[in-house]
Amino acid sequence: MNTFQDLLTRKLAEALAAASLPQAGAVTPATDPRFGDYQTNAALVLAKQLGENPRALAQRILDAYDRWDLCEPPTIAGAGFINFTLRPEIIAARTAELLRDARLGVAPAESPRRIVVDFGSPNVAKPMHVGHIRSTVLGDALARIAIFLGHDVIRDNHLGDWGTQFGMVIYGWKNLLDRAALDRGAIAELVRIYKETNEKVAADPKVREAVREELVKLQAGDPENLSIWKETVDLSLKEFEDAYQVLDIHYDIQRGESFYNDRLPAVVERLLNSKIAEISEGAVCVFFRDIPELAEKPAIIRKSDGGFNYATTDVATVDYRIQDLKANTVWLVVGAPQILHFKQIIAIARREGYTADLRHITFGSILGEDRKLMKTRSGENVPLRDLLDEAVQRARKIIEEKNPDLSEPEKIDIAQKVGIGAVKYYDLSQYRMTDYIFSWDRMLSFQGNTAPYLQNAYVRIRSIFRKAGQEFTAPAQIALGAPEEKTLALRLCQFAEVVPTVLNDFRPNVLANYLFELANSFHAFYEACPVLKSEEPARGSRLALCELTARVLAKGLDLLGIKVPEKM
């Protein structure tokens, strides 16, 4: 199903050809609805290229073409913008089509890709904290949208389950572990023994050497140390999974760093043999002398002591995803501090001849009210589970105040959907590179661009149908009499234009902002246009607009990983 934007773009191309002008400009939704529904800057772009008057060029385009059957005769505004106002019957017909379309007008991608989305990636033996929100919910939303658009998506949780920290974890396990505490809370006990070991290492060279020996034994495959490591990983995964269940996050594979261990020697040999890597001061390095920002930052692929590091593992990970998983696209949803590291990894992949689309999708930080990284009062990272539990508790309190007559199961279900939805939406509604201040009051507000506001719009619509007391039946035709009806219907038709653009620059906030505008348009319609008290055919048309709004809100929020309650 072609969108209005697609159809007008095609008409513009025909008009430019009729006027013997080169193709230029784009059709976009109008910035000011007083002047129309869509607009193009084609005349301004061409005027700059040709050195002519843009308004005169705009008039030339309109004079040469008269088949604007979708809209009223286009008008010229400002410096030379051409504005298009769609005919109400065209919008009404498209709205009726959308009611019968399970995809709500969104066309599948023309060239589906096999995409590995790497997101989340917590470290074993450490708690997930507030800083994990952004990668986790951003990666999940991008995966959901890509799947909806028809791409073959593999969600991968690249766990930090190997490395020097396990020397301290194993030493602590053998010498400091409290089994009862481990049973009560595995991650808390693992963090405690790690911290105590770290303190001992700083104070006692003998402990430092003992820790190093435990790491060497692990890397050499010592059965006891491997067993401790495996139990640590399993305990961590269980706690991670508890958080993922609350967040409704799912992974197709979870390939930790340890998965790539047996591939690392071959990576080094291959890079040396291909002359991509060279030996420098005993270490195997890749230099980027032709890339100015990396010229002084070589990637160390094997350390001078023979050990491997993150760069080695990440090169092996690229191999696995392209060679084994057959991905032609990889999205690395990892924070901005890793920009230079992934520029190195992607540069190495290019030198090896990989042509897959490799993208590092960065994001900003979550700040406390003091505009610094969000921490507890003791200076620790805020545990993710604590934050999620508090979100649900706060939502429960609001629901108790607003609707105390709900049953207990209803309160539990709604609090979960509202609380977790609020946290997710507050993050996803921001531009991903923006640092934002975490605020319970703002994210749980029923006013403004928040999940509760959107969920409440959906609930209001569902209550209309409960009051109607009948199953919804789509009318054969839709009539758009009031301006608010046309505005809402056009906004519903634009869902299909918005969803594919999210992946252009990996910006779920574009979809969030659309849903907010849709909810605003619905509320304006609801205030101006009685639904159940109106006569036919207006009643049927307005119920159809309500039904379609509910579907689009529910689907849009679902693409962001947010559920909608039936009551609030």
C-alpha cells in the first residue's frame, strides 16, 4: 500500500519531468498544517542549482502539470514551497483501507536483510544497573521494528563472561564465599567477594600473585576453576533473565566472550599472514596510519605476554556473525565511550574484505537530578531491578488513587504495564545521543509525552467500545466532516510513513513523537466530535476512527516494547 508521501513524490517527479526540470527536492509532511498536509522544497533546490527565482520555478512546475488528483490544486507559499492539501474523500478512502489491513499500511522492506542486533551485554558477576537501560530497550525496539518491516533478525546478548576479573572472582569464591549469602542473592555475594579480593590485592602482593595464578589456571582449563566460572555464569544469567522477564526482553542467542576463546589464535595468525597486523614491541598490533583519528591508536590483537583482549574477541565476533550466522548487517548497540574501539574493529573488517553493513549505534547517558551519572547515595550504580521494582510500585500507588475499585489482579497487571512502560518510553522518546535526567514525576505523568498518557488514550478508546456494548464492525465508507476528523484520519495514515524512517538513523524517538501527536489528535477529535451520541453515518465513521487509533497506538507502543492495559 503506497503512502500519501510516496504517491505525492511520484506526482512531483512527473510534474518536474513535464516542466523539463531535473529531479530535485522531497515531499514531506507540512510543518504548518494551516498551509496544507504536505509540502516540497523542489523549487528552492532547483533555484539554487539553476540561479533562477524559486517562486517562478514553483509556478512553472504547477503550470506544466495538472494531474494532482490526490489533492486540491497545489499552492505556493513563502520563498517557493509548494503545498499540497489532500482531498478529504481520498483520506477517508485510505482510512477505510487501513481498517482492513493488519499491517496498518506499513509495507515490508523491499530488500530484507539478515541483521544481528547486539544489545544489552551485561558483565557476569556484576549486577545490571540503570546504565543498562539504554542499550537494552533501544536494541530491543530496533529489533522489533526491523522484524515488523520483514528483516530476519537475530538478537544477540554479547555477555562479558571472560577476562582478568575472574581471577579475583575465583580467588574470592575459594577463600571468602558465604554459601548462604550466595543462595539468598547470588550477584550481591559475587560483588562482595570481588570487592574484598580487590582490597586484599591492593594491600598484599601475595594475594595479587594468588589471584594471577587462579586466572592462569582458568585460562589453562583447570577443571575446578572452570567449574567455579561456569557456576558464576549460570547464577548471573539467572538474575539477568529475571530482569529481562520484567522488561519483556528476549534474545535469540547469548554468545559471551568465552564463546570465542578457541577462535582467537586463528584470528591473530590470519591478520599476521594477511599483513593487516604486525609485531610491535612483542605485541601483535593493527595500525591505522591512513585514518587520522586512529593514527595514534593501534589495536592490540595479542599482548606482549601472549594474552588476548577485547579487540581480538570482537574481530572473532565479526567473523562469527558474518561467516556462521550469515548476517549481512550487524548493529552494535553500545555506548559512546566505545566509539574509537568499534571504529578500529570495523576498519579491520573492511581491510579483511567484509562488505556487511556494520553499524555502531551509540547513545547518551542517564543522569541524576544533579546532572551527573545516576548513582545511589553511596555512590554506587543504581541496580536495575531496584529501579524497575520502584517503577511498578509508584505506578501501583497512582492506580490506587485513580481507580481503587479495580480488582487485585487488575492492579498488579496495570501497575506492571504502566511502570515498566513509563521507564522504557521515557528513554526511547529521547534522541538516543542525548543525555537525559531521570525523573519519576515526569515519566509517570499522565500529561505530556509519556507512556501513561498514550496508554490512557488507548484505555479511553476501549472504554468507548465497552459503553457501546457491541462488537465493532467496520463501516463500508468513512465520512470526514469535522476538521478534527480529517486531522486524526490523516495522522493515522501517516503511521506507514513514520515506521520505516525509524531505522534510517536508529531513532525510536521519531515513532514515540508520532504516537504522542496521534494521541493529541485523538483527544482533540474526542472533545470536538461526540461519538456514541452522534447519529449515523457520523457515529459509524467516528467509531472507526476510534478503533483505528487504538490499533495504531497499541502497535506503535508494541514496536517500542510497551504493553497497553485495557483499563487504568
